[in-house]
Amino acid sequence: MSLQRFWRHLTMSPWQTRRRFPPATREAITAAVRACEVRHPGEIRFAVEGALPLSRLCAGLSPRDRAVELFAQLRVWDTEHNNGVLIYVLLADRDVEIVADRGVGDARVPPDEWRACCRLMEEHFRAGRFEQGAVAGIEAVAAVLARYPPARPDAGNELPDAPVFL
């Protein structure tokens, strides 16, 4: 682990996360997830973490590994048709990761599709446009799910639409 990464995580405070994602932005994320989920049979969960817990950081956990960890902890995998998608934002690392369940995962969707969604959000976030980036990312994921729909029909709204902040 680099000293620079350690410092970014150590100095990332909860108020910095709240400043980037104020209540109006959180509401916009919720509305975007709700609106997009009617266009495809997938379930989207949006999670933001300012910095990794110190124990996870010292263990050298990558943003991707943390996203996979949270995919399980937030029970995104626990949908009837395995159609959950986690959008994970790690602010301290300036990283966005997408983890999709096997019903919509890499076997069905080319990995470049998910990476393009991540890059779109990261570009907005670098420019300080957190609300626009989050909404654009959700819409991009919805477009991917519409192009590569899960094999089974939608079982209803199984995951919360509101973003989770860790």
C-alpha cells in the first residue's frame, strides 16, 4: 500500500462524503434507481464509502475486492432471479466498481460494458459533478441491463432504491 493511498483514506471524513452527496443528491439517486428499474428486470443497489475501514486498508484490500465484499454484505446477491447489480463508489480511491450477480454478470454482459459505466461516473466525479455522475452511471447501467436483460422476468422491487452510505 502506498503512503499516498493510506493518507487519502485517513483524511477522508464523513462530512466530505456528505458534502459530495447531500440530501438532494441522495434523493436524485433514489429517483434514478426507481425510474431505471422499470426499464429492465435487474435490481440496482448504489453504495458510497468515503474510505475503507483501517483494518481493511492495512490488509491491502482493493476497491474491487471491497465491492465484492459489500455485494454480499448488502445482500445484492439475494434476489430471486440473481439479477442484482451493485454500483460501488470508493471516494478516497476515486474509484467506481460494478459487481453483477450471475443472472446479469460477465457471462451475459461484456466486461467492457461495465467498465464504460464506471469510467463515465469517474469522469463526472473528477469534475466535482457527483449528482450528475451518479445519475448518469445508474442510467448507463440500466441501458446495459436493457441491452442484456436477465434471462428471467422481474420478480418486483427486491432491493432498496435509496443509496447506502458506509
